Amino acid sequence: MKKKGSAVWQGGIKDGQGKISTETGVLKDAPYGFKSRFETGPGTNPEELIGAAHAACFSMALSLELGNAGITAQNIATTSTITLDKVGEGFAITAAHLDVTVTAPGSDKDAVQKAVDSAKVGCPVSKVLNATITMDSTIEN
């Protein structure tokens, strides 16, 4: 399987503008720029898109792990916070932190935590990030 995302950038780094799109059209010419990435401005940025992709991937991986343990979650809510730091002369994504709340009434808390831990390392987006990935989990049963 191969999926595509695309971007177009026009202008200089600080005064330029970009548009991001996805193959499915869910994002179509979504604006991004210096202000939305490094300051406070309208539009999206690569880091929040990576965070959304990481949260979505992890949630699906956790659903799989829970299913393998015979558990069906009522709800899995995940946020991935991506950290972009200045490193040397440039910038690097240095960390991704997952916050997850799992609602699985009647489930065994230890079994859910085992599935959470397994999903953290098994999620394909976790594997592609060359960063320290940390996580906090809340299990409601």
C-alpha cells in the first residue's frame, strides 16, 4: 500500500505560503506557512499533521492489540504532541508524546496497559519517527 500527501510552497521562508493536500482529498490545499509553524498564525503545519497521524495510527494499533486480548474498548482518545527543537543550525523533531485515555468497562486494567504498551512500539508511525516517543495513559474501566 502506498498513500500520498503533497505540498506546494511559494516564496521565501518567512513571507512565503504553502498548501498541503492528501490523496483522498480530506486535506485539499490546506494553508501552511512560517507563522503557523513557528509562531501563532492561521493554517496548519507538518508537526501537527504528524501528531494527528501518530494519534490515529496508535489508536488503531491499540484497538488491534486490545482485540487480540479479547477486549473491545468503548472509546480510545489519543493526542500526540510533537516537539520541534532547534538542533545545531537547523530544526529536528526530537520527541513525540502520546496521551491516551482508554474506556473499556469491565476490562482487566493490566491487560489494557499491556495492550497500550504494545501499541506504542507497534504503531507504524511510531516506528517511522526518529525521535524519543513517550506516553501517558489513562485507563477507565
